[in-house]
Amino acid sequence: MMAFAWMVLMAAPAGGRVVDEVHQIPAGDWKYKEIHLRQEAARISASYEVLEGSTKVRVALMLREDLERMREDLPGSIAVTGEGRSGSCADKIRRRGDYVVVLDNQEGKQAATVHLRVWLDFAAGRGT
């Protein structure tokens, strides 16, 4: 019976996609998706692709509490991409808590349609 339980645990996913959505980001604005990391440490990875519109988009990963100062640029960002039509960033988060992935089009002169993907890797968070 123990061998069966071990096989089930080993077959359990070590993470997975938590966001796979298309967003409209107005010119000069930004939006965010909350990521609640409650279970354990994990690598949070995010990628984006502009489907239409502004090429001044970037993505940032930050603590939820740092979102309040977002209008002052990207304070306290854990990871951030450069501006462009696509990009990705990732970081191993060692502390459980509330995080956000920000789609930033503040420098854009036109709206952007953006495909955002975010996934968690708990195995990477454990250092394996």
C-alpha cells in the first residue's frame, strides 16, 4: 500500500499553468493578475505576446503590497521584462504570500491585446 501512495505522490504535478488569458490593456495603463502562493515555495514564470496594438508592453512580477506604488514605475519588482511584442520572466519565490503579474502598457500610445501565461513550478521552488 505504501508503494502505491508513493507512486501517486510522485505522479502529482509539480505545478502548472495558473493563467492563460487574453487581456486588453488601454494606452498609458496597466492591469494585473493575482497569484496566491499559499502551499510552498515555487518558481513563478510569466510570458506574454502582444496580439495587436502597442509594442511598449512589459511584464513584471512583484509582491501584491508593492502594487500600491505602481504608478511610480515598477517599484520592488522581483522580475521584469523589457518593452516589446513578447517576453518572459521567472523567479524562484522562497516565501509564501500574495504576488501579482503586471501587464504594463504605461508607455504605449495605443491599446494592446496581450496573451498572458503564468505558471508555477513547485519542484523548482524546492530546489530540485
